[in-house]
Amino acid sequence: MKKFSHSIVTKLIVFAGAVLCLLGIIRSLVEVEIVNNGYFNSVTEDHYLESQAFIFENEEVIWPLTKLLNVYKNKEHILNGESISEEEWQRTEKDLFNQYRNEGKIDPELSDEENFARFQEQYADKIADARDKMIKEDLRNYNRLLQNLESFEGIYFYATDGTNVFTNTNMDKREQFEAYPAYLIFEGITPEVSPEKTIVYKDSFFTLREQLNQLDPENTVIYLAFSEEFLNQKAGEWKENKEIAIKNLYQLAGFTIGFLISFIYLVIVIGRNSFQDKELRFHAGEKIYNDISIVLAVVLITSYAALVDSLYTDIIKIIVPVMIPIVILSLYIILTLVKHIKNKTFFRHTFIYTLISKLVQFIGEVYRTGNAGTKTVLLVIGYPVLIALTFFIFPVTIGLAAWFALKKVKAFQAVQVGVEKIRAGDLHHRIEVEDKGEFKKLAENINSITDGLNKAVENELKSERFKTELITNVSHDIRTPLTSIITYVDLLKHETDPAKMKEYVEVLDQKSKRLKMLTDDLFEASKASSGNIPVQLEKIDIVSLINQGLGEVSDKIEAHDLNFRMDFPEEKVYLKADGKLLWRSIENLLSNIFKYALRGSRVYISIEDLGRECLIAFKNISACELNISPEELMERFKRGDESRTSQGSGLGLSIAKSLIEIQKGRFQIEIDGDLFKAMIYLPKYDSHE
């Protein structure tokens, strides 16, 4: 059972069985509707004279007789307009007066009575035509009722109101009608029937009694009798219909039980391949919106009803082939709706819900992203519309509005208190607002301002510290060679030994060059940081540039016993950069390597294609311990050796960073233990630009 309970074959077989059972139910109902006017009463009835069908036979005669006696009476009565009731005439006259009013003929200065009198005068012809039309219609109904009464065979009647007589027999005495096996006598208030158990105790007899109660009991007499031949014929037809009703009742019960079993099974297994499945599976055809599916089902049922009505007499023969596609599609739609009910998406998977949710989402998005003016307009327009749509729950709407206003007031108060604290100097205060609207955005903006102020204060303090360190470092680096120059100049003044004088001059030359290098580097760093350097971006073959540069400094590589390892792409990589400035940056990095790299170590230079940009990385092992952060090392006059005994100025990395940035690139350094890594990111050359 576990293997076959959810298989597609089993589902299709059960679905086909459900369709067949539903077709059987429809056919049984249609057959009873046509044969027995849609009633199964004959199943519990014992004889024709006790049946609902016999009551209908009485009504078919009594109704036209009461109409003739109570309303139409005779032709002269109709031609005189006496068959037209006061209510009918007032309704007709009112319609004509409304027409008169719509034509703009009402005089506002006159009273209603005066306007109505003018109407009767001006519309006299139309009023007369309307009356003639009503008389002709009553005359046609009068003749039609007489023709219908003349068509009865085996039913004899005599009816009179003391003046007018309607009959289809020569009998006019009560005793003559009572001689028949079944009759109805109306003389006075209560009708007499024979046999008594026939219709007195039937619910439908009250309808017949209501018709008779409309007559004048003092003057009106109605005698109705049924012949033996008529009763035998109708009793035979009733018996045949009863057998059909019993057969169809059993069929209806069987088909209903079969359909319920099949339908319950399909409801349980639909959308799942086993009982362990937690999620339901939907096919493409089941993704149609539920309300559209319901409309489609209503259209199918309406089409079926119209088909039954148009093919009333022949519908039993063609009911099954015609109804097969309608039943299959309708049952499929119902099962799809059941699947959505199981999935708890019945309402969410409707076109109306989707449309409303999209509209609400759109309005919400406009409200969230719009300015205060847009939100105010939405509230001003939307709230009256909401009130109009929900007037029946007006207190709830007012409560929601009060709750919404309270949230906004609390949010405003939170912002107000926060601004007061920040104004008092508490720059670390954060304004927390639970609301997701305009006040939330305002609070975030104020928090961003305080963050910016804190950052500005920190940067200012850091800048002051940098300035102090810069002055200290510059003073130290410039004072050292300057002091030496002053000292040796003073010695040179008093020295007479040529050998000593030559030695002093060499020291002076060395210290002056050192001083010149410091001032040149300081000047270049100032220009680079200010961006006051002409830049000529062009197509640069970076691999060739590095190879050529390394060739020019090969003697320094050998002098420092460094082993350079290259990792370049096989294909050429072209950058968009300034050749001179790029080489100056690379030269600074190489100079940094020569000054601070561990002697006898390896240096790695790699080029990596990153798509729109290229990465040039330099890696080396530092001779000194790098107990310093990358950010501090990027500062001007900062060196890897804190003793500052090396010949560097501490400006090389800062200059390289500035030169790379003015070429629209990025410069970064990383420190991992004693591993120093400098990275240059530059955009690749695009021939289409």
C-alpha cells in the first residue's frame, strides 16, 4: 500500500473513478428532474392520489380559474379597464411621470400637485396609450387562460362568481361532481376534497388553498372532478416514474458514496509522493490564481445549466459525452483549490490578493523611500480612503491611527532627547529609534554626523601627533648632517694639514649630499601628496618595465646578495599609467628593499591579472624586526628601524603611495612577521577607451 498509495497511476485511476461517479450523480439527478420534476417524493408515496403529482394536476386547473374569477371575469370587464389593479396603474403612471420629469418639463415654481396636473394634461395621449396597452395585455392573458382550460381532457370543472361562468362540461350541480372517484368542491371558506387523505395533509396543498382564499366565498363556487380513465392513465405514469425515481435514488446513493471515497483519497494524497512529504508539489497548470480558477468553475457550471435548459428533452441521451470534459476540468479545479488549502495559500494565491499586496508593497516602498512631503500626501489621501473602506469598524481604524501617531511621537521624542545630549557634548551618544519611517532615517543621519565628528576629532588628534612626530623626525634627520657640516667647517677653518683638510672636505661633501637628498625627498613628497605633478597616462608594458628596471639595478642586487624571483603571466599585460611616475614608485620600493631586506634572502615580484586591473606585488624578508603596523609604516619619515641609523629618509613608501594614487591606482602594504609585502593596483589598458 505504501508503494502504490501515492503513485501517479493510482491517482489517475481514482480520479477517473471520481469523474465516473460524478457523471453518474449528474445523470441520475437530471433524469429525475426531467421525469419527476426534480422530486424523489414518489419513493415514499403509496398511491397516485396521495402524490405530489396529483396536487400539481389540481393546481393546473385551479390557478387559471381563480385568475379568471378574481381578476379578468369577462371581456367587457377587461375592455372597461376594470381588470387593471390600482397598484398596477399607479406604477405605470409613476413611470410616465418620471419620463416627464427627465425631459425637464417640471416647473420648480409650481407645487407637486400642480406639476402632476400639468403632466396629466400634457401626457394625456401617452397615458391613454399606456392604458390601452395594459387592457390588450389583459385580454391576451384572458384568452390564453381559456385556451389552456379547454385543452384538459379527463378533468371536468365548473366555476362561477354568480355572474361569470367558466366550465368545460354540462354539469353544474355539486352532486354530479361528487359522483367521480376524485373531486374538489369549493363552496364557502374551506374546500372539500375526496379522498380526504389525498392532499389535505400535504404541504403543497397550502399553496392551492392560498389561491382559493383569494376568491369571494359568498358568491364563488368551483367544482372539479377527475374521470376514472384520467386517473388510471396518470396512475400508470406515476408508477413508472416512481420506479425510475427508486432506481436513480439507489444509483445516486451508490455514486455519491463512491465519489466521496475517491474524493477523500485524492484530498489526502494530492500534492505528495508519500506520507512523509512535508511540502506540496504544484504543476504548471495549478499555478493559476485561485480566484480565476473559481470564476472558471462557475462559468463551467453555468454553461452546464444553460446546456441542460436548452437541450431539456434530449439531455439524457447526450449528458455523459457532453459532461465529461466539464466534469474533469471542474474536479481538477476543485482539487487544485484543495491543494492550496492544504498548503495554506488559498487566499495568498489569488489575483486580488496579489494585486492588493503589490499595491501595498508599492505604496510602502514609495512611503519608505519618499521624502516627508510624499509621505504626508500619502497619509492625507490614504487615511480618508481607509476610513471609507472600513467604516463598519470605525473604532478599530481610529485605534490603529492613534497607535500609529503614538509611535511617531515616541520616535520624535527619542530624536529630540538624543539631539539635546549631543548638543551638550556627548558625541558618543547613539539615538535608537524602533520606528522604520522618517524619524528612523533622521536618527541614522544624526548618528552618522556624530560618527563623523568623532572621526574628525580622532583625525585631528592623530594629525597633531603626526605633525609633532614629523617635526621631530625632520629635525633629527636634517640636524644630524647639518651639525656635521657646521662642525667640519669650523675644523676646516683652523686646519693647516692638507691631508686632514681633504678628509674634512670629503665628509662635508657626504653630509651635504645627505642633506640635499633629504630636502629633495621632502620636496617630492610634498608635490606628490598635493597632486601637483603632471600625469601622462599611456599604454605601459609592465613586464618589460620591471625587467628593464631590474637590469639597471643589477649591481645593487648583487651588492646586497639578494635573489629576485619573478612570477609574470605568459601573455603581455598592459597598464594605463604614466611610465616615469610608475617607475619612480617601483624604484622607491626597490630602494626600500635594498635598504631593509635581509641580506642573502629572496625577493618575490609577481604580476597578477585581476580582470579590469592588475596587481604588482613585492615581497621581501626584513632585516630588522617589524614590530610596527602598516599604517604607521606608511607615515612620513617613519622607518622600519626605530634607531634611524639607516640612510633612508622614511619618505619612500609615502611618495610611492601618492604617485600611484594620482595614476588612479591603489597602494597597500602588509606585514606578516618579518615578511614585508607592497602591492600596487593599477587599471589595465583598454583599447576601446
